[in-house]
Amino acid sequence: MKWLRSFGPGVLVTAAFIGPGTVTTASVAGARFGYALLWAIAFSIFATIVLQEMSARLGLVTRQGLGEALRTTFSQPILRYGSVVLVIGAITVGNGAYQMGNVAGASMGIEALTGFSTKYAAVAVGAAALLMLGLGAYLTIERLLIVLVALMSIVFVVTAVFARPSVADIALGMIVPRVPADSLTTIISLIGTTVVPYNLFLHASSVREKWSTAVPLDRALRESRVDTIVAVLIGGAITLAITITAASLFEPGTRIGGVREMAEQLEPLLGRAAHTCMALGLVAAGLTSAVTAPLAAAYATAGALGWKDGMKSWRFRAVWAAIIIAGTALAVRGEKPVATIMFAQAANGILLPLIAAFLIIVMNRRALLGEHRNRTTANVIGAAVVLVAAGLGIVKIVGLF
């Protein structure tokens, strides 16, 4: 059982992206477009493994976070301060949008369970996140929430098997990239909900706590790589299972409007309990991500600006509190939770290329990483991820005008 001890940060990354955004976006993708967008999920899984491995390697080799490393990458003041401002802006905007989706997803689940308005439920979710972080009780509560999310994920995987999906259609959907009419936002959302920009900051910081300097570097890198690959593959399998289930059980073109429609996917296995299971899962996933996202934003900002991080720093606390309040306010203003969640994931998908490009620049610093800097293969794969994500984002932005 010794190999189990190496798991940790990768699981945290997976728990962060298996939130209400993933459940909603994957359900919408399968219900509206069948198996056609499975390639976007496969691409996202591959991209997440590549980028998160870079982030973990950075943290282990340099004992720095991405924000700290970026601050020392450029010698010219304009580039140095400009890059810091861009990263902080992207993380703040991206996490604010992501937090909006987390709060909206959890409030949607609360409404389904209690009948409360999503607006009042959103305020309650935001207050709960503030209390969990402010009182330091989030680690204990988060374990329970992760268990609930894991149970919902298992139900989706089992349901996907029982739905008897077409293996040929699944293979075609994963291998052949297709962009059906009106699917671009959903594609960007699938990428944005899996390759989460803030996870790149969170991973570099968390590996330093898991593997101290007392652990030989080669061993730490090896164990971290296994941790990342296995955890992300599990998370990707869950996202695929949700999409495949929706594609198998809904008629193509079906629009998901709320918990009731999403719960229909689980009825073949759970019957009447499907609605309650889905609602509880969304609440748990939303709260878990609503705590993780603001913390990651605080770590990123503290690292980029050279602040002291940790709960004792008032500036660190101010950042995560501001993200929670902003995300909650945006969720309260949103009229349609599903549309709000889709927008949040798309915003992260559009911001992803900027953060990924900065990560690749940092990972090529010989003075910082020495023999552990990126090799040609990693750079080519990383550049491909940036170009694909940037291309989709540019096409979407041009389309808006």
C-alpha cells in the first residue's frame, strides 16, 4: 500500500475541476451534441496532464509557486510588471467567473432540495465558503464534500455502462474533431472546466507540502508524475462518463435547463432517488470548488506580488474573501444558473492560453530549472495546447462581434 502515499496534489487538482461546472457542461454537451464533442474532453485531459506536470515539476525543483517564478523571469521592468499584472488580472477575472459558476451550481442544488430561490441560496453558499475559510474548518468539511462528489461520480460511471452506449460512436467522437453548429461555446467550456488555470498555481504550491526537501528530488518527481497522470485520468473518465450518459439517454438537441433534466441521466440506476443524489452532488461539488478556487487565487496573487501567504496574512485573506464575495454577487445577479455556469467555464477557457504561455516560458529557464527544464517534446505539446485553446477563443471572440 506504500504507493498510495504518493497520491495527494493530483487528487486535489481533480477535486477542483470536478465541480458543478463539469457536471453541467458535460451534461449539456452530451444532451445537445451527442458524442460529437468527446474529442474536446480527450484533448482537455491530455492538456491537463501536460500542463499540471510542468507546474508540479516547477514547484518541486525550485520550491517556488508559478507566481513567484514568473516575478523573477523577466529582467526588463516593463515586461516583469506587465506579466505580473496580466497574470493577476487573468486569475482574478477567471477565478471570479469560476467562483460564480461554483456558487450558481451549489445554489441550483439547494433550490432542488429545499425550494429556496437560487438567489437566496447563492448568498448562503457564499457565506458558508467565507465561514469555512475564515474559521479554518474547510479541511474537515471538505473531506465530507469530496466523498459526496466521489459517490455521485461513481454513479455516473456505472450509469454510463448500464446505458449501453455505442462503442463505435464513442471512439469516433474521441478521435475525430467535429464542431457542430452552435457548439463552439460548449467546446471552450469543456476545455475551461477541465484545464483550470488556477490549478496551475495550486499544484506548484501543494507539491511542496507533500514532498519536502528531505525527499530525494528524483523520487519526488517520479511520484508526483504518477499522482498527476492517474488523478487526472480518473477525473477525465468521470467527465467522459457524464457526457456519454447524457448522449445515450437524451435525444440530440435536448437543452438542459436545471437539476431536473440532469437528474434524468441517473434515473435508470437510482430511480426516484436520482433527483436528490444529483442535487446533493451539485451542492457538495459547488462548495468544494467554492473554497478551493479563492485559495488558489490568493496563492497566485501573493506569489506574483511577493507577499507572505498563509491565513495569518491579512492581504492573503483579503484576496480570497474578495473572490468569494465577487463570485457570489455575480451568481445572485444571474437569472439562469445553467447559462451562468456555461459562461464561467467559457471565460476560463478563453483565459487559459495566457496562463499556459507564461508557464511554458518559465519552464524553459535554464538558470531556474537546470536539467529539469522543458525539453523539445514538452514545449511542442505545450505550444499545441496553447494554440488550440487560443484559436478557439479567438474564433469565439470574433464571432461575438
